[in-house]
Amino acid sequence: MTAGPAAAPVRGAEAAAASPVASRALDRDNPARRTLLSLLGILAVLALWQAVMVVFKVPHFIAATPLETAGALRDQAKTLAINAWPTILETIGGFVAGNVIAIVIAIGFVHNRTFRHTVYPLAVAVRTLPIVAISPILVLLLGNGYAPKIAIAALITFFPTLVNMVDGLNAVDAQAQELMHVLSATKWEVFRYLRWPTSLPYLFSALRIASTASLLGAIVAEWIGSNKGLGYLILAATYDYRTPLLYATMAVASALALALFGVISLLENYLVPWRRTGGTP
Amino acid sequence: MSVMVDAPAIELGDVGMSFALPDGVLEVLRGITLTVRQGEFVSLLGPSGCGKSTLLRVIADILPPTQGHAAVLGASPAEARRTRALGMVFQQPVLLPWLSAEENVALPLRIGGWGAHHTPSASPEALLRLVGLEGFNRAHPRQLSGGMQQRVAIARALVSDPKVLLMDEPFGALDAITRDRLNEELLRIWGQVRRTVVFVTHSIAEAVYLSMRVVVMSPRPARIRKIVEIDLPYPRQPKMKDTPEFTRYSAELRAALEDAS
């Protein structure tokens, strides 16, 4: 075995596509350059923001400057950490629960038409209910602990994953299905060798949406009834006009969402290498 | 295995095929009767969309005929499929993008645990060598050109030692140069493995160059218009394409096709 396809002898007309990667990684797509550019963009926005606040003498309780936000991040680090933890738990709990249920139901849909026709409209109906309206109902039903928050985070992630997963499991090529038939593959083998891997890129598209959505769900749920968590902190900081803390909380929430998004993208690159999305934020 | 050793590779008796559509019935095949001997290379030639691929799918037990009967090696197509007497190469390579070239070739051995109960005459590695892809075992489909992918598909079709190889316009999506090259390769491979090949094409030159017999089909509903024996010796050489015989066969087939349309 030679070092790779590019190093092996290639034959005339067919060799053209044998090394697609080599010629592409030129200046424009250089990752270092891309990172630098996005950092510069962020810095520019922060500088402009600071300048506007100073020039127009905006009062502290209306809006915080980037420097004040940074100060709050440093001084209130402990408060932020204590309140980030429950939100992280709820987000991950909801993310896992919502996606696992969605995947299982999607698999059921693809293999059983009756199940699909009974449950799909129901799932769509649940989706049409506004999440802000369901939240109090779930708090009444499930109490004041983690349960309603996880339920809401799960609910908000459930639908995109269900829809994408159903599409993904059905996205198998007609000729590939014929191939499986000619090989006398069982339903399970068709699933294991064809449907499941075919669906993975679709699943990961959904998971990237779900990663930020589940955090949103957890925060909204904390608004309804909670005395801890980032959602609670946002409300408390707003009522007390502790604007820098409010901004710092937003920054933490946004960092969490980015981290989750990043983990999903890394997993995707590892598990679905045949379809890299280049999903760098 | 109930497939018979001395039976014809394929027997079609008055095969007809109709599809029920919302606004009526679409008749695709009518009265196809054909016998293919073992070891024979037969092409089905006809205009696009005439039903030659449908006929191939009847033989492969993908579509049951609505009329007549089909037999592969003396058994039903379903039996032939279950015993892996049939291998199929599609218009597209249909490689699984998450598997390497060698894993793609080995897929038929994994399905149904075939590889655990049978010893194939050639390993996936040997087959990749046979189709001229030595050293590409670990390459993934996206790293291979269209022609190379189709070579992998041919190796995959051969891995469970099928007696009959069904090829559905396998080189139709490739450029002319690659296509000519793969025609050469296919003849070389066929010369080594000597399976029965049923080859669907709409290229007259390809049909003449490859086949022992060419079956000319009419537009839909497809019927057999003419069967032409190509009496050119194997191994065939590219320079044969410039001989008067080759030109005569091409003209004969073209006339039959025009007659048909």
C-alpha cells in the first residue's frame, strides 16, 4: 500500500480527479487567514460599540460598553459560573433527550407507514404551539426543578431533528436500493449499511440547529419559573438595572452555544468525513 | 443451490411488462423471447427509454414481469438472486461514500454474511488489481474519478462470483475516451473471468466492439427487432473498429434501429 491515492500511479484520462485536495488550499481559504479576519471583524464591532457609547454618553443602566461587560465577566465570574451550570445541564439534557426521541421516531416513520401517518401530523401540531405558551404549562405539570427546563429544551430540538432525519433516512439513491435488493439484503442490513450512514449528514445539519436551539429553550424555560440559571440571571439583572451583568450573561450564553456548536461540528468532521461542511462560525 | 450447471444462462419466454399509471397503463416490454448461453457476451441495444433497463431488472429480479416467464441458469430470477448467481453494475457507480474502495468491493461479502460461508475465487484486493486499481484500496470514492469509480463497481459485482453479470449502461455517463478505455478493460476482465454478460447500451460502436451478439430493441413498448451475431474474433483490438466488417455490422445495427423507430 502506497502513501495514498495521490502517490499511486494513475492512468491518463482518469487521473484528473485523483487529487482534488492539493490544488485548493491556496491563500483565500487558509484557515489562519480566516480566523484572523473573523477576529478582526469582532474587534472592529467592539471598538465601534465602545466609541458610540462614549461619544453619545449613553448611561450605564441603558447599555453597557464592551469594557464594562468585560469587567462584569471578571468581577461576577462566580455568579456567572454558578448560574451557568444548571443551564448547561438543562441544555445538554434537553438536547440529548429531544434528539434521541426524534431519531427513534424518524426510524419508526421510515419503516412503518401507519406509524408515520398517525404520528407525523401530531408532531407537526406540537410544533405549531408557541414554546413560550407551553413553558408555563410544563412548569405547572413538572414542577420547578430541572424537569420542565429539560422538557422544553427537548421539545425545541425535537422537531428539526425529526424532519431532517426522516428526509435523511429516505435520501437513499434508488440504484443503491436496487443494489441492496440484488444482494438480498435484509431490512436491517439496508438500514445498517445504507439508510443510517446516508442520514448522518442530515442528522448533523439538524444537530447544529438543535445545539443553539436547546440553549434557547433552557433559558426561556428559566424565565418562567426559576431561581437559578442564566435565564434567571438575565431577568434578575434586568430588573436591578445591573446592565453590565446582563451583557456578561449574554456573552456567557453565547459562548456556551458556540461551544456546543463547535463540539457538534467536530463530531461531524470525525463521523461524517465524506461530507465536510466547513461549518466554521 | 438449485441453479443448473448446463442450463442456458438466461431464458426469457414472451416477457411483457406494464406499469399502472394514474392515467392508464404504460406498456414497456412486449413479447420478449431470448436465450443467452453461458459465457456469452450479449448487448441489448436500443434508443434511450425504450425499456432495455427494465428488461435487465426483470432478469435481476428487481421487477417481476407482468407477463411471460424468466429463468436464470434454469432457476427463477429470485432464486438466482438469493444464491448470488447474479451480479449487477448500474449506470452510476453507486459506491457508498463512507467506505473505501476495498470496503465497497467487499460489501457483498458482508451482506447476509456471504463471505463467512463462501470462499470467493478472488479477494477484494485481487479484484481491485484485476480492474486496474492497485494501490487505491484505501481511497474513498470522492478521491476517484468517474471511470475509476465504475471500475470499483465492476470489482464489487464480481466479488461473490456471479455466473451472470448484468450491466446497465455502465459507461454511459463517462466521456468518450474513458469509455473506450473501459471497454478495453471490460473485455480484458471478461477474457479472464468468462462470465455471461448482458450489457445494456445505446451506443452502436460499443455494442459491436464488445459483444458476441447484439439484440436490437424497438422503442416502447420494446420488442426484439433483430439479433445480430458479431463474428469478429476475440481478443478484440481497437484497430478492428476501422475494418470493413466492423463498419458493416455498425451499418446493419443502425439500419435495424432506424427501422425500429
